[in-house]
Amino acid sequence: MKVPKTLLSIIILVFILAACSSNSNATVDGVKSMQDTLVEMNKNMDTNDTVKVKEDAEKLEESWKKFEDGIKENQPDMYEKVEGPLGIIQAGAKQDTLDQALLKDQITKLNDTLKQIK
């Protein structure tokens, strides 16, 4: 059976759009998840709960892993802007004594960057 070129083109376009849509949803969901975790992390910083701050840092990393490849490929400048503060947060959350000023600053930077991701 021969498939007309027009029909084949439409089918390919549908698959491409579906792939883009699912990637976009993963990005939107991932950004939202990270922002929610940052809010919780700020609350846990205020109560100086080092255990919960560490758990929050792990949640951030888990959320980021779900969509970071798409950001790295499609928005490399945003990828670098996320990796910087995220790495500092990861390292800072592992300390026995939290450097609240540093962590809060990096939380703000990361949240501001997440707002710019498309």
C-alpha cells in the first residue's frame, strides 16, 4: 500500500508536535515541583531543620533530573543558570550547620532562574 506524501507528512508532524508537547509538560511540571520544594526549603531553613533541608535538596535534584536533559539541549544558557545555584544548595544542605544567608540567596537565584525557563 502506498501512502501519499501529504498524509505521511501530517503523520510525522503529529508525532513531532506530540513529542514537543510532552517535553513541555515535563518542563512545566518539573519547574513547578522545584519551585514548590524551594518554598518548603525556605520554611525549613527558618526553623533550622537541617534534616528536612537535606531532604528538600534531594527532592530538588530528583525533580531536576526529570527534565534537565531537555533544558540542556534546548536552553543551554538556562541549564547553566540552574546548575550553579542548585550545586551550591546541594553542597550547603549537606553541612551540619546551615549557612542560612548563602542558602537563602541561592534559593532566590534558583527560583528566579526557574521563572525564566520556557
